[in-house]
Amino acid sequence: MQEKPIYILIISLLFCSCDFTTAEQYYDLAYELEEKGKYAEAIPYLDKAIEKKADFKPALLNRGADKSILKDYNGAIADYKMILKYDADNTQALMNIGNNYKRLDDNENAVLFYTKALNTKGAIKSDSIYIDINIYGQWDREADYYVRKYEIEFERGISYIHLKKYQLAIKDLKQSVEYQYELPDALSWLGEAYYYSKDTLNARKYLTKASKYGMLDAQELLKRLDSI
């Protein structure tokens, strides 16, 4: 006579333990927290989304970004590398790995991943025209991971400066200046690359332009040039 209530209790417990929330729903919950700047609180929801769907690239990308904001750069790199297991040529993930290696002051690896990113089809020119059909309910579109080449070159150019490879830095940073991407910073970094290359003419040219935007590093290097 006692078996039926026990059976019902077991079934109820099993039913309650089931998680019917989808990976996409967990992702949405995390996104709402991220919009409020609550990155640490968002990560557990992204964990659950990834548990539900191991190859859910949007969740991996966002968890990597959240960890990066929280200065867990190695954790961010690990998440972006998980994306590469499913999409080896993912431009955004490759660039983000480079960014986090640079934050760790590992510029050799940063350049390695920036270069890999530039060699993918998702690294597009500023004047590239592509059709992006946004199908309702489609969570993971290839175009979501496209990055403009000059954005990657800007970051790689800075790493080249840290590695004292100034001519390579100049080549990359000129692209940023041409497309006016992060222009004040690009002018300042470009002027610095010329300065350490002993090209005082071009150094003065770009540092002067950067100084007009109030770039303090550029102003300091200009003072050094004036004292020579």
C-alpha cells in the first residue's frame, strides 16, 4: 500500500531535477546581465549554456569577453581556443586570443594569432560588400565573426612596437591611419614607431598630428625630439 506514494515521489523528484532551459535561454539571461555590466554574474549562465551545447560559439565568445573584462586573460584565451576546436578559422576568436596574449605581455603569441586572423576569409577589407541574411532565430551566423583587416592590423602593429619590430609596426599602423580607425591612438603609435626607427621627420609629422588630439605620449616624444 506504500509503494504508490513512494513511486510518485521518485517521479516528482526526477521531474524537478530536469533542466528544461535551453542553451539559448541561458545565453539570453547572461546577455541581460552583461548589458548591466554584471559580467561575473553572467558567467554561470554561460557555463550552463555551454554545458547544454558544447559548440555554442556565441556563449563561448561572450564568456571569453567577460573573463577578459574581469582580467582573467588565460581563462579568456581558453574559451576562445574552444571555439577554434569547432571553427579553426574563426576570425574574431583568433583576434581575441591575440588581444589577450598582448594583455599578458606575450607579444610573440599575440602577433602569431593576429597573423592567423588576417589569413582567414573573415578578415575583410573596409570596402568589402557581403550579403548578411539575418534569418530569424539563427544564433550563429558566419558573418558574426567577421573583422575588418585594419582593426587586426592596428592591434598587431602595437604588438610589433613592443617587440621592437618597428618597420612591421609602421606597415600595419598606416592601414589604421588610412581608414581613420582609432585615429588618435594610431597616429601616436605610428609616430612612436618612426621615432624609434630614427626617422625623425616622419616621427615629428605623426606625433604632431597625435598631439592635436591631446595624446600625452605623443606630446612627450615631441619634447624629446625638440631636445635633440
